[in-house]
Amino acid sequence: MNERRDRFRQAMARFEPSGDPLEALSRGLYVAEPVQSVAQQILARLELRPQSSHLVTGPIGSGKTTQLRVLEKSLKESGEFWPIFADITTHGNELAAEGKLIKHVVDDLKKLRGQELAAGAQFSKGEEAFIVVLGLLALLAAASSENNPPSATVIEKDIKQELSTLSRKPVLLIDSLDRLSHAVFAELCDQDLAKLREHIAIVVVAPPAIMYGAARETAERFDYFTRQTAKDPREDPKMHAFLLQVIRLRAEEALLPETSCNHLVLASGGILRDLIALTQLALEEAYVAGHAGVEPSDVARAADTFGRKHIIGLDSQELSTLQRVRKHGTFVRVNDSDMGLLVTRRVLEYADDRGATRFAVHPTLIPLLEQLDV
């Protein structure tokens, strides 16, 4: 039996960047944010306006799905709401026709319910009625696109009847729409998402482009727009302590000493998914090097690997933009290429407690950019 190997394997499994946040929550690996979280903000607003619509956005990897899962748990515990979580991973062109998004949600929920029922789970009449409501909404969206008012009127009546049977207020949580282009997402806002907003509360994760420029107009179609912002651990002690706790909850100090953890936090730039990915890489580097735990040199190699992965494929204009941000902190979004640097976290946008923003290059890219600038 190889105890060292097993210890590293188990630790690396707890730092899986592509892992489901629901699993982390169920295993007690969730750390509450140092300030009021997105989930707490939305819960408070739903308590006051139970049929409100919410848009959530932020950089990829900033923890939006985790916040949706935390909100789902809080809504269940409230006793007032029926939260239904839907992960929409289909391609945008499959959602183009009216009713397709809602039908996709219904099909996924039915499939999930079938799997859970097979495992012995039981569901209330309220939960099943919610799925019926979503099915009717899909029919309503299709009927509207066919200019069939009589049919739509009948379906509207059926929806109201089904909703009246619910003992709790339904809330639909839709994840992964941030993978769509803004153009496709805007279409959905005019079609299926509009139909959902008329009848039930929805919380939707949107593309990061919604945060910037003319695309912000899309956010005005929702009652609330909440951003999952990043905080710089170099300047925010609370964020630094929060990220340290995320690591410590997953691995003991013998394997990840405090000094190495501090290096990992700074290398992450305050992005939760990057912290998880960098820690996993550092564990691998330590194991290959024959170390008993992660040393600062292991973190340095992990950060170099991570940075090289994210600098490969950039063209001269993108590299020039990164150099300008690195040297001067100035970043002006003028084209899709600039937006891509933000979306892929090569450029990080930080917000302070007053909401003022600034830009910085991801810490793992800085040494590589310095080498290129020689």
C-alpha cells in the first residue's frame, strides 16, 4: 500500500476545478463569502418579491454556479419556495425556436426525476405540479410563436390553475446560459425567458458580456441584476482569508503548509476556480518532485504551467493589450478580442466595496509577459 500516493490522490480529488459545486456543498466543503453573497442578496429580494426575475453574471470561474446551488438550498430550507435547478448545457442554435428552452428544461427535469425515483426518492405533489406548469409554459411559448391566441388563452388559464395548487412559490434557477453568445441570449430574453417571467420567479446565469457596453440593455428586462465580482486578495484581507479557508477545508497543513497556501491565493488572482485548479496542479508538482507536501517551488511551477496554458494562442494585438494592462492598468473594451480577454480571465476586473472597478492581468501571466517584454 502506497500511503503517500493515496494521500495525494485524495487531496487532488478535493481540488477538482470541473467538479459539481453541489457535491462540494454536500461534503461540507463550502466556505461562506466574507461579504453578503449573491445567494443571500437574491434570497432577501425573493422574500419581498416572490415572483421577481433575477440576472446573475460575472467572470467564468467566479463561483456563479456555487451561488445558485447555495440559493437552491436556502430556498428549500425557507419553507416558502419550490426551487428547481436546471443546467442548460445545449448549444445556442438548439434554443432558437420559441418554447425550445422551456421544453429543454422540462425534459431534463423529467429525466432527473426518473433517475431519482429509480433510486427511491419521493416527490411532493407541489414539485410535480411545477413540472406540469413548465410543460404548459413551453406549449404557451410555441402557441405564441404560431400566432394562435385562442390556444394561448386556454393554456394561460391552465397555468394559473396549476399554480394555484402549489403550496410553495416556484423559483426556477437556470444555470449555464453564460456559455451562449449575447445575441442568442437576448433572443431568449424576448421569447422563453419572457414567458417564464410572466408567471414564476426565475434566476438566470447570463453571459459575461451583459456587464459591458450596449449589451447591458438586456439586463434591464429583469427586475434585478446581480454581479458575482472578483476581489483582489493582495489588497483585500477578507478575501485573502476566505481563499485560505477554502484550501484549508480541503487539505491539512502537513500537505499544504501556510506559506504555500499564501502563494496559491496570490497566484489565483482571487478567482475561486483558478485557486482550485492551481492547488491541484501544485499537489501534482509536489508529488512528482518527491516532496512530502507542497513547497513554494511547486506552487511556482504550477503557476507557470497555468500561465503558459492561458497565454498560448494569443495574437500580437491581444499580447499588446495585456502588456498595457500590466504596465498601466488601462483597459478599454473596443472589440470581441478585448471581451475575450475578460471572459477567459486573462484580464481580471476587480470591484472595491464602493463598486469602483479596476483591471489587472491575471497573476500567472505577469512573469511570462515580463519575459516577452525584454
